[in-house]
Amino acid sequence: MTSLWTTLLPIIIGSALVPVQVLITVLLLRSEKGRRTAVGYVGGLTTVRLLQGLLFGILLSSGSSMSSDDHTTRTSVILLIMGLLFLVSGVRSIRKDPDPDDPPPKWLTMTQTVGPVGAFGFGVLTLAIAPKFWVFTLGAIAAIQASPVGQPVSTLVFLLFVVLAEGLHVAVLVVAFAVPAKSAEVLAVVGQWLEDNNRIIMIVVSLVFGTWFVAKALQGFGVI
């Protein structure tokens, strides 16, 4: 189980620390329809991750008869791909190139007028059109299936992955619902901070976790 979490936690953190996605949640909370649209957006993110989990769970379960070494090799391949995606993202951030996995910039301006259904669509498309986040979910499923836990525990661990991967979204929603009178000021500060620090966050997260995943993959291949 310890080995599982050393792989899963970096995937969770990498999935959660996406400033642009969290900024959309913050902007939706500050919009005309506020909390309903933000819940719709997070609901869209959650729906895609659950469907990805179901799809990858079915596909990877077809290899349930694989040996432990085969599971390790498959997981290492996925971790290597994830590491390279992180490193490429970090280099793009250093060069100030746009991240192709980021939502279109016009979505930030549309957050002020979109309704709950449209926000749900934003959430769905945010993950559905971003290959990196498909690989992240695939990596989480592969790591879970490679661990020596039964199916019920595997399902619970994946659901926990989904919740934690959306932890920052959940946190700002809790603030908005728990202290609505003060949330506007808090969310304004959070939103500005995310806008100001988006690039540096992505550089640090991408390079640190990219290096981590590549090292884990090479360890799995027996290179180091």
C-alpha cells in the first residue's frame, strides 16, 4: 500500500495543482449565478474522471492474469509518459508557450454569463480535450491495479483519488457555502493570486513531478 501511495500522491498533486482550472471555479463563484455554476463546473470535472476510471478500469482489467513483473512494466511505461508530459509542460511554461491542455482563454470571460448547464459543459470539456489528464487518470488506475489490494479497496482508492484531485475546487466551494458573506473578498484574493502565479506554479510542479515520474519509471525498468 505504501508503494501505491508514493505513486498516487504525486499524480493527485499534479492533477490538483492546475491554476487555470481552479481559477475558472473561482470566477464562476464570483459570477452572476455563483455557486450553482461552480458546482456545475466541478460536477463536469468529476463526471469525466469517473467515466475515465470506468473505461480504463475495464480496459486494464483485461490484463488481470498478468504477472507482477508485467504489471510493473506496464505501470512504468505509463509513469514514463506522465513524466515526459510534465517535463514538456514545464519547458513550455519556462518558454511562456501556451499550454495546449489549458481551457481556451475565452472561457475565462464567459464565466460571468454562463449558466449551470454551460458550466457543467466547461467541466466536461476541460478534461475531455486534454490528453494529459487522460494519462493522469490512466496512471492512477494502473498504479491501483498493480497494488495488492482487492476490488472493493481499489474502487474506494480511486474515488479518493477523484476527490483529492479536485481538492482545491472543493476547498473554494466550501468557503463559498460556509461563509458566503466573506467569500467574495477571499475569492478575489485567491483568484488574483492564481492569475499572478500561474506560470511559476506550473514550472515548479511540472519539473518536480516530471523528474519524479521519470525516476519512478526508470526504477521500475530496473535502470536505477
